[in-house]
Amino acid sequence: MSEDLVDEIEAVNSIYGPGSLEPADRDDGSYILRLPGDASSLRLQFPGAYPASPPAVLGTHRSSGGVRGAGARDLRLFEEALGRVFRAGQVCVFDAVEELLAARRGGGPGAAAGDAAGDAAGAEIAADADADEASGPAPEWIVSEAVVEKGSRFVARVARVASVEEARRSVGHLLASDRRVRGATHNVTAWRIKGDAGTRFQDCDDDGEAAAGGRLLHLMQVMGVWGAVVVVTRWYGGVKLGPRRFAVMNAVAREGFVRAGVAGGEG
């Protein structure tokens, strides 16, 4: 098994959940890909030359929710997505899954954003940050260790907040007061807050990195994080990481939640 495939399996399982891509109970070297949500499971086989050559789609392992025809539909959508995204030398399962999900949502082919897409989006969010934010009280950010992956640098910051306004103000202050963060490729944010009378608020911002905010929010849900806002900053290093970037984002965010002492509550 190539190092690229090992990294891709780890990344896919980190992004979509354990067991999303794992060896089948067979001796033929095939894998089961469990598509996100109540979608189908597919059987794949990776050639020894992968990612120089694409994986073979062997068929459907399980149909979506037992709905007649759903397995054939998901199989067709995945095969079409794989044909669109495969580039020799680049891992492709994550991109194919995202392309399939975009097609199912009605986004059409090519709707899934690629690695380092939206470089201008960070500038747009920075422009939204009022310069006056920098003069307000600084939030108490807990900062993770920086992780460098093929030149890209990732850092998570976590702050305790008691309201949506405080969460937004904290992010605005960070962007307005820290020029290096403001100039990063992406500042992906998410927060979860319990209000009065049992009200709950949660939201996220991808900052041009498609679905990254939703993945951070999902991590907060899994870890039972409440009363906190997280900002994961990425400075792009010039080498595309594929799905590995989401695994690293989750890793630094998880460390930030643990350091801040906000993990382990009711999900």
C-alpha cells in the first residue's frame, strides 16, 4: 500500500467518520467506501500504482436506506465524479465524494471547491472586520501547536464565549488586530453557544474552503463543545494537500478544545 493511499484513508476517515473507507472482509484487496449520510456503500479496488492510476469501482456494497435504485444511482454518480476529478499522481477519493455530494445537492459537476480555492475570500472577510474591533478588549484565545504539512501551516485558536455577538466580536477582533492572521489563506470559524431558556446557537464560516466550517462544527458536536468559538487559520504553502488538509484542521481544532477545557460536555 502506497504512503499516499495510507494518508488518504486516514484523511477520509477523519473527515467523514471512522470506517468511511476501510478494507473489505475479502482477500481481493478491495475497500468499502461508505458515502456520507444515508447514502450507499461502494466497493473500490486500488491498483498498486495508485494514485498514478485511478481506483476501480467494483460495484455497490449496500444501497442507500434500502431504497430501490438508490445504489445504482450512487454508483453512477460516483463513477461520473471519479472520471471528472481524477488526475494522475493525485489522490482522488475525497474529491470524488465531494463532487458526488455536490451533484446530489443539485450543485452540478464541478461545484465542489478544490484545495486552496477561494484565496480572495480571506481578504473579503478581513475587509468585513471593523478596524474599531482592534481597540476593544482582546479575547482570551487558547492557541494550539502549529502543524506544518508540506509547507502549509495550520493553527487553531479557541475562546470561551457566552453569546453569538461575543463570538462574532472575538473573530472580528482577531482579524482586525493580527495582520498575519488577516492575511492568511483561510480563517475557518465555528461556534456553539447555549442561551437562555434552553436556546442553542451554532454556526460556521468556511472562508472559501468548501465545507470546512461544517466539519469544525461537527467536531464540536462530537466532542460536546459548548460556549466556545474556534478559528482555524491556514497559510497555504504552495503544495495541494487534498483531503489531508481537513484532517489537519480537525487535529489542531481538537487540540485547541482540549487545551481550552471546553470538551466533554453534552453534545
